[in-house]
Amino acid sequence: MRLKGKVALITGGARGQGAAEARLFAKEGARVVIADILDDAGAKVAAEIGESGGDAAYVHLDVTSEDDWREAVAETVARYGRLDVLVNNAGIWRGGTVEETSVEEWDLIMDVNARGVFLGTKVAIAEMRKAGGGSIINISSTAGLVGSPRSTAYTASKGAVRLLTKATAVQYGKDGIRANSIHPGPIDTDMAVQIWPDEKGRAASAAARTVIGRMGTPEDIAYGALYLASDESSFVTGSELVIDGGITAQ
């Protein structure tokens, strides 16, 4: 088991990529805390993991709230004794060019996607230091690497996540804390449905944009997160793991 003995906290774990990460991490031996604002769905994922022989718990977490973050990390440590892995997975998307983006939309996206990652990182560091180190995995996007014609605030927020990750890696490497970002391309989740409501159009768009010719799955991202959470990546920090079907290679 690649994560035996590790404790992982995963935000946005009630569905999509976060749920896939939670299930895979538990399968690989981690004790997992699923954090989300979708209480029923999050508790259901935790229960399913338990029924499959894993060890998981659910906590309510609004990632924009520092108090919620402190409570979630405290609950994780109270239950499992430590924190080794943080996956900042929670995020939202809104479309619009610069002129079409309202200040309210900008603030909402930046609060969830950038502030949320900052707060989680800030609160987790002390417990990871106590544990002798840890791995922080921030889910960015290909939109954090290149400009997007479809979204302004989302692109800016994911770029912020990318460089926050590098700052964290540089500042806390001496404590044995690694930080890396994952940059998914189009992944078959609820967010993809929001971006491309038409199912046929969604699949066709992904096929046209990627080299591989298909949309990615939540499990494609989960396996990347598994590598970064494990000791197999002990010499990897401040890096970007691009999982995009070849979009940014073109």
C-alpha cells in the first residue's frame, strides 16, 4: 500500500475528483478525512469507503473560512493523531471575459480557489511540521499555465495557486514539507458539465483539444495525486504535474 500510515485531508471530497482521490487514497492505506460543504454527499463517500474496508471520516469545511479550516485540521488530528497529506481540491468555475466579469464574480472565484488554498496551506503547515513533514497537493488547472478565452477570474485564481505552491515549496522544504500543483485538462466532472452543458458537445470539444482524443476521468487526476502524496515523490517539490491529454503540448 503506497500510503500506509498516512493521514490525508481532501477538500471538495464529496464528488468528482475529490471523491476519486479519497477512494484511491483509502484503497492505498491512507486514513482519509473528506471535507466539503456538501454534507450529505461527503458523509456518503466516507461511509462507502468504510464499507469497502477503508478508514474515512467527513468534516464540514467552507474553504474560505479560517475558523472552518482550523476546526477541520483539529478534528483530523484529534481523530487520527497527525496530518501528512493535504489535497486542496475544492474549486469553482465562472466564465466571462475581463469586461464580462463582475467584481462580485471575481471576488467569489478568488475567495474559493485562491484564498481557500492559502488558508488550508497556512493551517496545515504546523501539524505537518509536528509530523516530521508532509505533502501539500494543490489542484490548479491548465488555465493556471496558459490564458483562457472563456474565463478570466478562474484563470487568474489557478495561476495564483500555481505560484503559491512554489512559494510554499521554497519556504517549507527545510521542514520536510513538499508542495506541488496538478494541472488538469478537461475532466469529466460536474464542473465540465457547467462549462459544456451539452454532453455530445462536451465530448467532442475534449476530443478536438487533446492529443489523446478524449476527456479525462477523475481517476486520471487521482493517480497523479497519489504519486505526489506518496514517498515515491520524496524529491519532488515546487513542480507542476500536467494531466491534460496533451493540450498544452500543442
